[in-house]
Amino acid sequence: MIDPKTLADRFPGDFVFGVATAAFQVEGASKADGRKPSIWDAFSNMPGRVHGRHNGDVACDHYNRLEEDLDLIASLGVAAYRFSIAWPRIVPEGTGPVNEKGLDFYDRLVDGLKARGIKAFATLYHWDLPLMLMGDGGWTARQTAYAFQRYARAVTARLGDRLDAVATFNEPWCSVWLSHLYGIHAPGERDMDAALHALHFTNLAHGLGVAAVRSERPSLPVGLVLNAHAIYPGSDSPADRAAAARAFDFHNGVFFGPVFKGEYPESFLAALGHRMPAIEPGDMETISQPLDWWGLNYYTPMRVSHDPADGAEFPATVPAPPVAEARTDIGWEVFAPALGDLVRRLNADYPLPPCYITENGACYNMGVEGGTVDDQPRLDYIADHLAVTAGLIAEGYPMRGYFAWSLMDNFEWAEGYRMRFGIVHVDYETQVRTVKKSGHWYAALAGEFPKGNHRAG
Ligand code: FCB
């Protein structure tokens, strides 16, 4: 087992250790104080979409247990908390009136963090689009980007003075490709044309959101959280290497290109550009405003081979087998070196600002036995990925922080509550929280931290 003290010595004093959650996954209280449904409320209540037809009605009941959960975060000794703000609480109809009661909850959250000396990292969009916006096409409609801009401004006006950082979107790859092309996430669309519209309008909404945040609060560090994919060819053959290059453009380039270079990748445009919605004058400039930071969510590598099928749609790849034997309980290959390869490649290809690892962690479903949760594989996973991160810092990459996904077990989207990523266990019958072995270890690491720890003034 990696000793937390030895590992801590490899990080600079101001490195930020944190924990992360997202609104729909933990809050529950789905009808409280004026909240209206999101696309995930609708999706999780459709047969066959979410495991066991689980939903977000109660989740971890975090909305009603805020103070207790803030104490829990403080007890872990972390310097920062990454959470998301629920658009359907703030502008319940997507474009209608602002709901002050919804903002009140985040007001209490942010004040509670400040009172405990914990930094507040807010994400504006972690997938809970107000359902009423679906009537106009959701993310396939350009006006949704302007609705997002207005929501972003309302949040910043009320909370911006106490936030330490804000991200516009969490993992647009998921809300674009996974939600509109692969049909796994809400709204469950499976259509390339819909997905291409969602892609450009999400990118546009990011840019409009950056402008909205800065218009209210010029000094607030604003960024974007991307689940960049570490892509490896299934073999050394030229066909598989070309497949991996196409996959890089499709899974990474369509987000990193517009945001950090003001352009979509050439190969992507050549294959699919004619099916994109109109890119209006000024769009690419809006999307590519310089960011103060970016967030990387990393869990597992992506291995691809060339898809030889006739007429296979770009990027024309099929999955290739994993190289590492270790898998987490959700089936994802465990391969820490990919985190290093990914950060090096992205920094070589794009002019990136400083980076926070905004999510990293592992699904292991062991429960409480004798009052404790022995989740050694999760502890090892986090330690190994932190060791890679420390190596990147030694190489000179601007890695500024690490957020464990997740603070606690929660609603794991299409997998419902059966997949557990928490460093704290949640008993969904009683809502009792039990810090797991990995959580105690992580607290020991954060607590060793000489200057990054908020307690060491
Ligand atoms: C990421 C999501 C996060 C969580 C983890 C396991 O894709 O951002 O909400 O579900 O995966």
C-alpha cells in the first residue's frame, strides 16, 4: 500500500486535494422548492433506460442533509469540493423566471464550505437539462445555448463572489455523443445528425457561458471539464493506427479543437461537416475564448481497431481488447499509465491552461462489514493515478489539483445505484454514511499536506 506521507511529498504545497459530486446524482428532493423535472427525471422513469428503473427522487438525500454532508467533507480534511448546480432548480422551465429558492440552497452550500475553509468548485451543467427545453429540441436547438447563457449569468450574479472556480460543462462528450449518438444517457437519442447539432450548440453554449460568467465576475477562474480519451490502436497495423487517429479527432478533437484552437478537426469536417448545423459568424471566436483552467476526468483508456464494414460511419472504429487484466466492477480496464500519455499528448497538441484532475476514481461495490468497508482496490487505483500525476508534475506539466470521484456512492446514471464510486459508503435504506478504507487513506493524504491543506493556515 502506498504510504500517504511518502506520496504527499511528491506534490507541491499548493496542490489542491478535493472530492467531487454532481447535483442529480446526490441531491434527491427532486420536487422541493420549485425544482421542475430535468431530462434525467424523465429518462430514469422510462422503462429500460436505467438499471432497475432507479431515479433521482431521493438519491443521497443530500439536499436535506447538507450540513451533515458538509461536516463529512470537512472531516476528510480536503481543501476543495467540486459540485454541480442544478439548472432545473435555478431556472426550472429552462427559459422562464429565475427561482430564488433554488439559488438559496447553493447559497447555503457555498457559505457552508466557506465557513469550513473549503474551496468551492462549481460546475454549471452536469447533464440535468430542464425537461421543458426538450420541447424545443434540447441540445439539438441553437436557442438552448442562449438559455444556458442566461442561466449561467443568474448563477454567477448570486454566487460568483464566493466561488473559487467555475466550469461551464462537465464532460460534453457524454452529453453529446453518449446522449445523442449512442443513446445510453438522456435523452437517449441515437442519431448522428442530432448528435452533430448537440455538439456545436454545446460548444457554443460553453463559450456563451464563459462570457456570461466573466460579464458578472471578471476575476472568477472559469474553465471546462472534459473526459478526454486516452486512445490506443488495437495493433501496430497502419489501418488500426489510422483508426486511432480518427478516434482521437472524433472523441477529443471536436471539443479540444474548437475550444483551444477555434477549429473543428479537418478529418471530422471532411467526413461529417456537411451534416453539421450552420456555424454562424463569430461562433468559433465565442467558443475559443481563453480559459483560466481546464478539468480532466479520467477513468480508463479507449482501445480501437479499424472497422472494415462497408459504409461504416466516421470514425469507423470497433473496440479493441484491453491490455491490462484488472477491471473495476463496472468493467472498465484499470491502466494508470494512460493518464500520463493522455496529458502529454493533449499538451503537445493544444495550448492548454493549468489542469485540475476533476474526476478520477473507481467502481467497487463492496459493502459495510463489521462497521468498515475494505475497498483496497479503490485505494490502490487512486494511489496509482496520483503517482502518475506526481510524475507529470515532475516533468513540468501544470497539474494543480485532484478531485476524487466521488465523495460518496450515488446515482450512477444508466447504472442506477448498483455501481458505487464513493470513498464514503451510502446505505440507501438508512442514508447512513460510512467512510471507506480509501476515504480514510485519502484523508490521511490530504491531512499530510503542508500548505495545500486549509487547516495549515
Ligand atoms: C463520469 C461522470 C460522473 C460519474 C463518473 C463515474 O463520466 O462525470 O458523473 O458518473 O463518470
